[in-house]
Amino acid sequence: MPRSPSSDATGPAILKVVDAAEPPLRIFFGAGGLPMTRAEYARRIETWEAWNDVALEAQGDLAAKRAAAG
């Protein structure tokens, strides 16, 4: 069961992001977001890799030659 955020912890965490020299465009707060997203992106990459030949075909002969060359 996910824990409820603590107001004592949330504020300082947000301020770290706001005050960072190079803050992230997006960030997960809590324990569930990153593992869930890793799993989803692994599924997406698997699909993209499975269909990569078709993607290269759509770009034409030059892309297929480049992919075959390495």
C-alpha cells in the first residue's frame, strides 16, 4: 500500500528541485513512479525494436543500408 506523503518531507523536496542549478523538467515524488515508468518504457522499447525494420523501410533505402552497415 502506498504511503501518504508527509507534508514535512514534500516541501523540502520541492524546494530542492526549485533551487537546483539545473532542475529536471519532470520528476517523480514518492516510491512508485520511477519503477512503474521503467517497466512501461521497457515494454515500449521492446515494441520499437521489434518494429524497427518497418520503421527503417519507411525512411527508404538509405536508412536500411546504414542500419545494415552497422
